[in-house]
Amino acid sequence: MTTYLNNLTDAFRRWNTRRKTVATLLRLDERQLDDIGIVRGDIDEIATYQARVRVARQRAQQDAARALGNRHAVAPNSGSLVGCG
């Protein structure tokens, strides 16, 4: 049951992170996108990858904290919206 809930929670986090990242990047003009090395056609792929990496990192941190007995050690939405944060 816990694995099912973790998977469900992670899927929602990936969706929400991706949604926010796409919205943020779509608000940038072409010059701003060029400054960070992104073309508009790559936004979906970048947002999907970024969401997958971020949620996997969060899950690993949460699992490690639980293993140490500290369930509140990691804030699930910490870090920046775009990038490696």
C-alpha cells in the first residue's frame, strides 16, 4: 500500500512540477530563452526531464530521512522551479 501511495504521490508531483516549469518557460521571450540555451520547441522535453529528476531526488531524500527516523527532514517542494535546484 505504501508503494502505491508513493507512486501516486510521485506521479502527481511530476505532473505538477512539469506544469509549472512549462508555464514559466512559456512566459519567457525568445531572447530570454536563448540566454539560457533553450529553444521553444524543447520546452516540453526539458520540463518532463526536469520533473522526473526533481521528484526522483525528492523521493530518495525522503526515503533516506525515513530510514534515519526523521520524517520531516525534506521539504517536498524545495529548490528552484527551473534548473537543477
